[in-house]
Amino acid sequence: MKWHPHGYQIRAAKFLLDRGGAGLWADPGLGKTSVALACIAALHEAGNMQRALVVAPLRPATHTWPKELMKWDDFRHLKMIVLHGKDKDWHITRDADINVINPEGLQWLVRNAPEPWPWDVLVVDESTKFKSWSAQRTKLLRSVLDRFERRWTLTGTPAPNGLGDVFSQAFIMDGGKALGPYITHFRSRFMVQGGYLGYEWFPREGSWEEVAARLHDLVLRLDAKDWLELPPISYNVIEVELPPAARRLYNELEDQFFLELEQGNIVAGSAAALGMKLRQCTNGNVYEESGTSVSIHKEKLNALEDLIEELSGAPVLVAVAFRSEVAAICQHLGQKIPYLGGGVSPKEADRIISEWNKGKLPIVLAHPTSVAHGLNLQESGHHICWYGLTWNFEEYDQFIRRVWRQGQKNRVIVHQIIAEKTMDQSIGAALRHKDRQQTSLMQLVKNYRHK
């Protein structure tokens, strides 16, 4: 099949090709992968590149990129080799036009890269994996950035946790020209330190606008609403009340949590663990020190059962926060339910996805981390249920967009089962706040583009 790009894809490809460093902030469904492949193909045909290195999360690296290459006749002449698995030491020595690797493989790549360095084009897919300046994967990538002549980043969620997320991604693209070369200078100029015990950074007044102005020639924002016919989306909050015994346990954990927070030197340790315990408590299953999961209430299980009954067979994708919830849900509903998450083989995951898209599975359980990128789940169900919320806005947003995307024919309904007067409500508020921040930045960047 020949690739017939839409107008916005032509615009995106030209934007990347015209710049040695650039980013594409495009919503899922707009074809970021095919645009990047088109750019690589154009450079290859013109003799302006040696080899491209694509760094992408595991599933996009092993599934999305190879499938997209073989999908279009225009790109099949390019030789792509995925550097993953037991044979990667042999694969790295083979000739290729494109190598694809996941971020966890960067340490191996830097240590085993052939000489001379063969890659002159870098594509970082889902660049928010490198949003943390101090993360080991980011340090590894920074150590080899100057070896690439072109550096492109792709993402639909550039600032899931706030303004600070964009600095590292901008540095990957331009080495510090737009936002400066030092994170300390960026923070002192655009942010202010605060929050509990001073561990958080908040944007200064007017900093969103200034950062957007500095990025306007570095990134191109493509909003799905401008180019695609997306179905409407609505949200349904299902509130449950913890029973007395679970409430007492939750209150005890919460008191201990805030007590630990007051001891600033152990915030990253026991207080974080207590925060996870609170989330487990709201969802109904708490892990003991032995690793055994203990059920403390069934309010969310009952709410999920009521929802499934109300949907009368309409498929629903259920997001779980902890693996123990999978067993609890299956036991409560009296059936084995397919699960997408850790411990599931790629072959089994592909089977589940295929069956879901054919409308053969009324319920699929999934962990947001495992399905946040590289999956199309819009061909069957249009109901999503958050059994357990995540703090990670990128995972939250991308999980929903696996279903809410082009090709979906029905209104998408996102159900959230929320335990009243618990951390659930705090997480929901935090997600809404992060959504507003990111939406604001991407709209500002788009506005500068049209000035």
C-alpha cells in the first residue's frame, strides 16, 4: 500500500527535515511514526544520511515501528533491525538503515557501539521517557548527542508533570539553544522552589508563555481536534464509600503517612511506601510484608460488577493499578479475564489485542504502563473504567487515547471508580491540574506558530 500523506503530515515532515533538531508534539492517531519514516526515507534517497537510531518504549520498538515500515510500500526498501533480545550483540554488527532500541538498552548500546559511530540521525519516540534530567537513561543519551547530525523527538504528552518536563526534551533537540544548557539556570529563571519541604518546582508567573515562545521554532504542535474527526468523550465518576473496618485502616495509614512526611529525611522511603499502601487500601487489596495480598473491602469490586451489568455486554477496558487486583476481579466476577500487563508474553498480548478489536472480549484488564504507547484499541469497545487511578498523567492520558482515537465510531465514556474521602480524590484533582498545564503549553506553542 502506498503512503498518501495528509496535509498535516506533509507539513510535519517538512518541519523536521528543515531542522537539524526539532520535535513533533502530535496527538495519537496523527501518524508520528510514518512521518518520521518518511523523513528518514527522504534523507536516505538523497544520500544525506548513514543510519538512523530510533529510541522508543519496548512495545513501539518491537511492534509499532517494524509494522509501520512494512505497512507502506514507500518505506519497505529501508532495512530496519531491532536491537533487543538475546541476539542483539550480533544484530548490532549487521548493516541497517534503521536501528530501533528501547531506552533500557541504551547502556548496552553505548558500551557496544561499533567504531566508527554509525548513526547520524536520532529519533526519540515518546520523548517524555527522557523528561528527567538526572535519570540514568537521559545521562546516557546526553553523552552521545553530539554524534548525531539530526535529532528529532516525538510525543503527544510533552509536559505530563509540569513545565520542568520540557527542559530535557528541548536539550535533546538543540543542545540548550532554546532553553539554555543548564537545568539549574532554567529553574532559576522560569521556576520557583516550594511545596512540602521545598521538594517541588513551580512555574513563575508568565513562564509558560516565555517557554512557549522559545520553543515555537523548535517544535510543531499538531492537535487531533484540528485534523481528525474524533468522537465525543465524557467522564462518569462512580463514588464508593469505604466500609468501617477499611476506613479505620485507611485512617491509620494516612496518619502514619503524614507523620512520615514530617520527617523530611525519609520522604523518599517509607512515606512513599505508605502512599502506595493508601492506594492499595482504596482499591481493596493490601500487600502484607510477606508479599501476600489481603482483601479488606469489596466496594470497588461491587461497583465494577454493577457497571459491567449496566453495560449489558458492551466491551470495557479496565485499568488496574496493582497485579493483585487482577486476581481479585477475576475471582469476584467468577471468570478468567484477559490481562495486558507485566508477565504477559508479546504473543499472548497480540492475541488479546486482536480478539478485543474483533469484539470478542467483553472485558480486558490492563495496567496503564503496559498499554500507554503503541496500541490501537479503538475498533471494538468505547468504555474505559479506571478501577485504580495512576499519578502519572502521561500514562493516564495515553491509556485513554488507545480507545479515543481515529477509527472509533462511538462516544468514548471514561468511568472512574473513586473511593470517597481518600487519596483517589487527590489523584483525580492532580490529573486534572496536570491536564490543564500541558494543554496550556501546547496551545501556546500552537498559537506562536500562527502569529
